[in-house]
Amino acid sequence: MKTINKLFSAIFLFIVAFAYADTPVMPPPGEDDTGVVGPGTPASPIDMYIIGLVVIAIMMTVFFAKKYKTQKI
């Protein structure tokens, strides 16, 4: 029963995450030049933190792998 609850929770969160996904509205061409993302301009704020997020993800993976390995012994 616990596994099915976790599965439903994961599916629910996955669906909610996509329900709130929003695509930016681009202005019609020729109206102004603010719609185009040029070099050096981040497409979204997460681009500024991608290196930090990757480092944290690797650290968490190593931490939980070691934790699981010590519990298994």
C-alpha cells in the first residue's frame, strides 16, 4: 500500500509541475526588439544557477549513495 501511495503522489506532483509550466509570450516581430534572447542574456533565471545546481546534485548523489552503502552493510 505504501508503494502505490508514493507512486500516486509522484504522478500527481509531475502533473501539477506541468500544469504550472508557462511559455513566455513573444511580441510580434518588428514591434520591439525585447522578444529575442541574444547571446549573454539568460533565457530564464535558472540559467544563472545551473552550475551550482549541478554541483549540489552531484554532492547529494554521493551523500545518499554512501548513506545507502553504510546501511546495507
